[in-house]
Amino acid sequence: MGQIFRNIKGDRLIWAIAALLAIFSFLPVYSAASNLAYVGGSDNTFTFFVKHFMHLFLGFAIIYGVHKVPYRYFRGLSMIMVPIVLVLLVVTMLQGTTIDGANASRWIQIPFVGMSFQTSTLAAVVLMVYVARYLSKIQDREVTFTETLLPLWAPVFFTLILILPANFSTTAIMFLMVMILAFIGGYPLRYLAVIIGIGILSLALFVLVAKAFPGAIDNRIDTWMSRIENFSNGVDTEADYQIEKAKIAIASGDIFGRGPGKSQQKNFLPQSSSDFIFAIIIEEYGLVGGLILLAMYCWLLFRIVIVSQKSDTVFGKLLVLGVGLPIVFQALINMAVAVELFPVTGQTLPLISSGGTSIWMTCLAIGIVLSVSAKREADKDKEAESFDDNPLAVLSEAL
């Protein structure tokens, strides 16, 4: 065990936060497994526990493997992965499958292993790494808008347009995260305003075309519009049913909750182990449990910012923020949906909700953050060794 801990590098607090979130996730996921088993026509809930364990085990293996890779390699890998991701998104659009009754084809089947994979989550991580790479490349010089169109915004546009028909919420979050990263990276504000305008016009054009030719491409425009309208007007729909059950669960939790495994709304709330798991957590662990969980994600955000600030390269700083901020933002969106501060989006709670792809891509992002942190630690160790080996440096320090 000691050998394992010696091989773990990077920010120890981020390791601890990720581990605590993962360990805690077994309680609400296993609690909600009774509903999953009932829907699946089975009475074996332990299967879902084992499945969640395997997802997390592989996820932490991803963290360990990725954090051992020097983060400078991600610059080149992002350029290789962007075309691969675009091909995967096209395949998903043409041959994607439906999972758990979702009215969208967001998954592709992995041959020979019988597993499904949600390509948009991989695309989100790859795109943020790619944007961080380009912004760090132009950091010390002025650029024109047309100069950045092809190398920066073309990959962003094509990635988002391929995700948009099946998953508007993920597209919107990715676009927002790219805008925030570009702002932090010093991209000219006047150019950002143009990009935002182009994004809004593109979305409006897509909606108009989809409405005019409804059979041309599979999309969820009616679902998006109804959810936004229902959020504003309070019309009774399936989404409202989910929100009402989530609010009942939250109200039933009171201050300290019903206790582990004692949720009642898990039997009625759809997606109780994924999209609405935060409501189940509050029902079982109360307001105190919900606030502690929120504090954990805020703590993770704080450590991500610290790692970013300590990085000695612009690429390292932007890379950490690019892949780290979406984790916390997604968690806040999930919680906001459960308490009806935001329309239903289908975003999971990172490292808590069940689901292999979301866990693995969150772990991939955490591994990248830890890779940057590990490089900083390695540099400090080298400085300390060179200082100790230099008698003149020791003498000058003593004087």
C-alpha cells in the first residue's frame, strides 16, 4: 500500500476529494438500485452496486494512468484527437443508440465488449484541451479574427453542431466553457462578442430549419422548447413530474434526512440514480448532507484554481481551468435542476451519479489536472535536490 501512495503524484487534496466523492456515491446509487432493478424486471440490486464499482475502479485507473503522462503531451494529442472525435460524433449521429428510453441517439456501441459510450463527453474534454493549446500558442502576440477562424473556431463549430441535434444542454455548456476559457486566455473581447453572435444566429437557424423540415434530421427541438416553456409557465408535463417528485424528496429530507437507503421517492422519480440523484441524497441525508456535498465541489474548484495558478506555463494554467471548471459547473447545474433553479438538462452529478461514460470522462479530466500538478511537484523536487547538492547554494542561504 505504501508503494502505491508513493507512486501517486499531484495535488493530494484533489485525490482526496475525488476519492471521498466516489466512496460516498455507493450509498445513494445502491439505494436507488431498487428502482433500477424494478424497471429492468429484476430483483437483484447488488448487480448495480458491482457495476458502479467497476465503473469507478476503471475511472480511478484512468486518473492514475493519465496523471503519469507529462501534460505537455496533451498539446499534440489534442490535435490528433479532434479529427477522431469528429468522426465518432458523425458515427453517433448516423448509428447512435437509445439508452434508458432517452429520446436521443447519444451513444455508440463498443464492438466485442457489449458496452455503450457517449461520445459527446469525450468530445467535451478533447475540445477544451485543444482550445487551451491554441490560446497558449497565441498568448504573446496579437491575432486577427480571420486568423483564428480556421484553427480555433472551425473545430469548435463542427464539434458543437454535431452534438446539438441530440444534446442541447451539453452543447450549451461546452460553448459557455469555451467562451469562459477564451476570456481567461486573453482572446480579444470584440472577437468573443462576434463569436457569441454567430453562435446565437447558428442556433436560431438550426431551429428554423429543423422546424421547417422536421424529418430531415433527428433532433430534440420540441423537447428543448417544451422544457423551457414548462420551466417558465409551470405546465404539467413529464419534466414537471420529475421536478415535483424531486421537490417532494428534498422537502422530505428536512435537516438531517430520513437516513441511508430510506428514500421513498426513489421508487417514483425517474433517473433517480443519475440526473436526479441529488434529490435522493437530500432526502436521505438532509440539508446537511446536501450542503456538505456542495462544499466538496466548491473545495474541488478551489484546488483546481490553485493548481492552475501554480503552473509555470500558460498552457498548464489554461489546461487545468479548461478541463476542471466544467466538472464543477456540471455539478452546480445538476443541483440547480433538482431544486428547480434551472430547466431539466440531463446532466449527471460528477463522480456521484451512475453511468460509465460520465465517470470515466470526469476521471480523465481530473487526471489531466493532476498531471499539471505533478509536473509542478517534480520541478520543486529537482530544485530542492540541486540546492542540497550545491555547497555554495547552502552557504549563501545560510548567510
